[in-house]
Amino acid sequence: MLLVDVLEEHLDEAEFRWLQWEKVLGAPDFSLVETARLEALLLAHLDGLVVGASTAAESVLRPAFESEDAFRISAAAFSMLALGEVDEVLLRLREAEPGARAAIRRALELSEAHGLGARLLDLLKQEDSALQVEVLEALAFRQEASLEMLARFFTHDEQRARVAALRAALPFPQDAARTLLPSLLDSSHPGIRAAAMEAGVASGVRQAWEMCRTAVRARDAHSLEAMVLLAMGGSEADIPSLLALLDVEQLRAHALWALGFSGRVAAMEACLAHLEVPGVAQLAGEAFSAMTGLRLEGPYALPPGERPEGAPLPPEFEEDLDADLVPKPEDDLPWPNVATVRGWWDKEKKRFLKGTRYLLGSPFSGSVLVEALETSPMRRRHVLSRELALRSQGTLTVRTRTFTHVQRAELAKARAASVRIRAQSFDSGLR
């Protein structure tokens, strides 16, 4: 009985730590090093469940699949896989409701259970299209989906399957680029269209890049992901299109997020100007910091708890009954001290040259991109990893939503190959 109590405690803690870990993967104030420390607590409790072996499976883990908490299900599924119960977990995946399926799929993405990839490939042959989506996403995350297999899902009925296949297929097959890409670029689904743009750009298709520029100018739902793609891969001539979006209130926050990946002097100055706009000051500060390398801490940030005049109330103090009370990642960003940041810029701006792209204060290069991937806040790393994949045509990837020891190994590979990473704007060399 004592062992069961200990195992229950391990599962309770694993559930809580898993929730924390997933939040931190998208946090603006956590580094890879800090994430690894928190992750170690999660892994310790998952290891504790495996030590219990058969007792854990029967008394604690199997009942957990009936839970309504996704993180409890993920922890139980991951532990069952570590115990070698692959068949049982895949059966539960097939029979689960959508919410539980997603939780089990997350465990499948992260598990190193022997032979799991081959079993997932077998499961992909099932006729259940919703199940196929979960399995495909797991295989794509695990990088165990062949290009031939992915190609079968470019026209799948489920939109999620198309997006997963397109994002995983770098570079895009030449025959598919010729026959399928035009219709995918014209999709009414923003996710499919954005994924097709990236697949096309990575494969050197000019039509995909022109579609990206067109999507930004359209100022609609298709613009959001296109903004980031244009920022990371555009030239100096593309920046005015992004700066113009700052005049559109509903797009301003998205535009600042994108501009932070452009690294251009005009973008730095635009972000500086928005430090005094309370609704987006934190986002503008984050973008300015990412480009210039100035850390918004100490004298460059307001003291904790202090907010500028006119700043919106924190969600927990919001009195508007229609307001969105769910905290957003940017709520944890520091409030910039406008006067000291401006003073820093007045002294340093002479070293930032127009026509050059900067990342964390350094002229952009493959090695700078890899360094930024290692040191940037967690939420920015997802975009940087996508840029690495695009610039290397899929040969270099850092999976920013997996365990940190896996990320470290992938970073080491990227660092060793950094001199081969293309640093030019995406429109150079397109056909």
C-alpha cells in the first residue's frame, strides 16, 4: 500500500511538472538552461513511476487514462511506453476521445521506446482519418516520416494532416512543387497556405515567396504567419511592407512580433517608437531586444510591479466582463524603461548599419542563428528553429518542443554545420 501511495505521489507531481514544462516551452522569460532545470524535476517523477514497474502500471497508470487532465494522461502514457507497453498505449490511442488522443500523442512524440516508430507507421494504415492525423503529427515530430509517406498527405481531407505533412517535407518534392504547390498556395486555410509558402521557399520556388509578399499586403488572416516569414527572409526592400502594418491596430502586435525577427535598423527604430504605446510596449521591447541584443533588465526595465501610465490592467484585475482573462505569454515580459533604452540607442545606433540584418546585436550569419537558438528566450526559439530548417532545406533541425538533452544534441549538429547555413535573403536564388 505504501508503494502505491508513493507512485500516486509521483504521478501527481509528474502531472503538475508536465503542465509547468509545456508552459515554459512557450515562455518569454525562460532560457534553455532554466527549462532544463525544471524538466529534470518532471523526468525524476516519470522515472519514479517506471521504477514501480507492474505495480505502477496496474494501480496507478492504467486508471490515469480515465482522467480528464491531459497532462496526467501524457505522463501515464509516457511511463507505460517506458515500461514497454507500446501495444497497450497504441490501442488506447485508437480508442480515446479527441482530447485524450492529443495527450497520448504528445507522449508518443517524446518517447524513446524501442520500436515505437515502426509501430506508428503500421498504425498510419488505419482508415480512421482523425487517428491518422495524430499518428502523422507524432511521426513528423519524431522525424520518422519519409518524404514519400508525407507526400500522400499533401491532399488529405483533414487540414491538420496537410499542414503537418507540408511542414515536415523540406525540401518539397520537385514534382509536387510543380503540380500541387500552386493549389496549396491558393488554399483558403491560413495554416495550409503558410505551410505551403515555407515549403516552397525552402525548395527555391519563387511563386511561394511572391505569395508571401502578397499575403502581407492583404492584411487579413493569411498575413499573420506570412509576416514572420517575410521578416526572417526578406531584404531591406521588404521592411516597409511590415512597417505599414503598425498603422493597423488589430495587426500591430503581430507586426511587432514579426519585426523582431527582421533585424533591420528601420525595424529597431519602429520598435523604439512603440515603447511608449502602452498596449504593445512590452512586445516592442522584446522585439528591440532580440534585434539589438540589449537585455531589458536592470536600468533598462521598470522595477517589478511598476507599470507605465496608461498601461492595461493585469488580467486578474480586469473589470470588463467581456475581457479575455487568460494570461498571455507577453504578460510576463518586462516593461521597458523608455528613457534609459533611448539613451542606450543614442550611444549605440552608429554601429547598426542599414542594409545589414542583426540578431542579438550581431550581423546575421549561420553561427549567429545557432547561437541565438541556444540562448534566446524559449518562445522566440520556435521561429528561429523554423528559420534554421528553411535555410538548411530541412537538413538541420532543432525541435524546440522536445526534451532539452535532445535539443542540445541537435544544436551541436547545427553548430558543426553552421558555416553552410545560407544567410542571404530568401529571394536570392529562387527559380
